[in-house]
Amino acid sequence: MLIRKATKKDSSAIVSLFNIIIDEMDLNVIKSLDRSKLDIVFQKSFETQEFLTDWAQTTVAVENDKVVGFLYGYSFENEKKINKLMHSFLQDAGLSPSIVIFSDPEAFPNEWYLNSIAVDPEYQGHGIGSKLLEAASIVAAKQNKNKLGLNVDWENPRAEALYYSYGFRNVGLTILGDHNYNHLQKNVKNNL
């Protein structure tokens, strides 16, 4: 298995994995939209350098030339720019530019925020998620962030327990849409 920076060519596979997370979030605004049009918004986003390497970093896990996992995150300071860029593609996809998909702040100050991490269900249980979490810690450290943060839904205690086993700890509460999330953080080493 290879862990590497994502490229524009990976965008379709990333969108498929990203939709696993979107479905789990169960956001009312998403339910009201044509998902094929929303996929265009996501694909256009993950084709930009801003999402891939500039404002955010997207990393993929590849097995036999197939993207089987990905992570996407950014520094706290870039969250508003990232959301604004994604929303700029609504009209290109035939959606109203007045729609707000992600409006709730997710990242905490002074952290590198792991917005999304997903592994293809057929490849789960093979350590891919662990390797992606290691990659996220490396990215955070390279950006001089000593905290790696993420949100985990209250309805997913199994995931929270897994993150605890990787050294994350609960540092607060976040509300996204109409769901409660614990905000977890992990210290990362900045001595790379």
C-alpha cells in the first residue's frame, strides 16, 4: 500500500469516499439537494490545488492502483477560505449559489484540522486508517501545528474509542447541522 499526496486524477475516487462521510453526517441541507450535482461541487473542489496542497492537504492510500482511502484537512486559519471555495462551485453544478452546505465552524484555533478520513469498506481492517492518521500527524507537524484535531459524532462511540487509542482526547463540543460532536485533539511532534 502506498500513502501519497492526492492529485487531480484522484478526485472521482475521493468524492466516492467523501460521500461515505457526507451520508453519515445526515445533514438536512444535503438531503434537499440533487446528489449528482453536489458530487460535481465536491469533484471540482478536490481538483483544485487549494484543496490538494495549498490551503488544505489531501492524501490518498493506494492499493493495486486503486484509491482505497483518503484524508483531507487544513489549518484552522484556512477553514473559511476552503468553505468559500467549495461554495463557489455551486452555480457550476446547477445549484443555487445561496445554498450553504457547510456553515458551522469545525476547526479549533491553533490546530491542523482533520476534516475527513475514510477507507473503502472493502479495505477496512487492514491498517489503512492508521497509516492515514500517521500521515495527518506528519502534515500537521510540517505546518508547525502541535495539535491535530477532528470531530466525532456522539452517535459513533466506536470511532471515538478508536481515536482515543491513537492518543486523541476530548477537548470540547461542536455542533454541525443538528448533530453533536466531540472535538478531539492529539499532540503531534514538531521536530521533523
